Amino acid sequence: MKRSKRFLAMLLGLFFSFSLAACSGHGIAASTRAATLDAQKTESENRRLHDELLKAQEKLVIREAELNQLKDAQEVLRKDHNLEAFPERPEDYIYFPVYTSNEKGDVSVLFFTAIPSVTTLVEKLEILTRNISRSVFDDYAMEFTGILEIDGRKVAQVDLQDSGRFRWEKAFFPDKATGDNTQATLAASYLQGTYRMDWVDGVVVTHNGEAIENPFVSKLGEPVYRNGPAALE
């Protein structure tokens, strides 16, 4: 009789042990499923935010094709660049032209980049630099490093930075023609010759933190001062 009771007690103990293990297993599985669902929701939300950011960035860039549809293209020369010619665009932005150059050295507007009007001069130059890097120079690293005072004039300093296989000298000034294009693009885009509000008087460019020694962009190694978009001519 005692043996039967002991045996029954053992069976009950095993039953409860298996029941607890099963419950624990179900709890872990439920927790895993919940964590997976949370991760999926987070990933979905990140994708949504990323798409919204891309759409917002698209609204802040005005391409040449859009300019051709304007009734009065001369509006781009308004002294504050706060263009009434772009009524569909966000308000309280200033539209700065970014230039390109052809083989003859002629500069023309490639696109306009929108910068909040409430930003400081330094912030405007930082935003302009990021947009020039992304849209003109294939996202090669560029950094606006500050404003120098030279002979009583404000000069923006910009550093072109190599990274891994991305070499400025190889991509953007390997020869005279390409170097001339790079010089004209950078000078015109930073000098903003048609802008009449608070701005820098000139720009000087370094390469990897050092003075530029490449002969194809040697003019950028010295301050280039405002004289309209054709400042290097």
C-alpha cells in the first residue's frame, strides 16, 4: 500500500513537471512571437519614415526642367531668392542656385536647393555643401569647415575629402578640362553672385585638410572672390 502511494505521488509529480514545462514553452513561444511582431512593426515604421523623408527632400530640389515651365524665369534673380515663381514649394525657404559648367567654361544653373530662411549663414553653407556633394559630386565627401577673415573679408573654407577608393583627384580633377569644370562649379555655387543678403565674400578650397597642389584646380587653392558666377574667368 505504501508503495502504491509513493508510486502515485511520483506520477503526480511528473505530471505537474511536464505541465509546467509545457506552460513555460508556450510562454516563451508567445514572447518570441510578440518580439517578432514588434520588430516587424518597427521595420515597417522605419520604411514609412524613410519614404516620407525622401518625398520631403524631393520637394526641396528644383530641377532645370521645372524652371523651363515658369512664366517668368527672371524671378530667380530676386535679391532675396524667396521665389514667388515657385508657389507650390514650401514657404519660408530661400532657393539657392547650384551651378555646373560645360566644356567651354560657361556656367549655368543645374538646380536650386531650398534652405530655411531662419538658418544662420554658417548653417546655410553647411546645407549647401551637403547638397552640392550629393547632387553634383556623386556624394564624395565635402565639409564646410568655417569662415575665415582675410583682409577684412569673409571667406568660406571647404575641404574635399578622400575616402577609400573615392578619390577627388581621380574623379573630378584628373585633367585640365575636368578640373576647370570642378573649379567653376564650386566657385559659382559658393559665391552666389546674384544673392544680395548676408553672404561670404569669397571661397577657398583644401584637399584632405591641406592646400590644393593639383595644377588643374590650383585657382581654388587661393581665395576666389565674388564677381558673379564667372568669378574664375
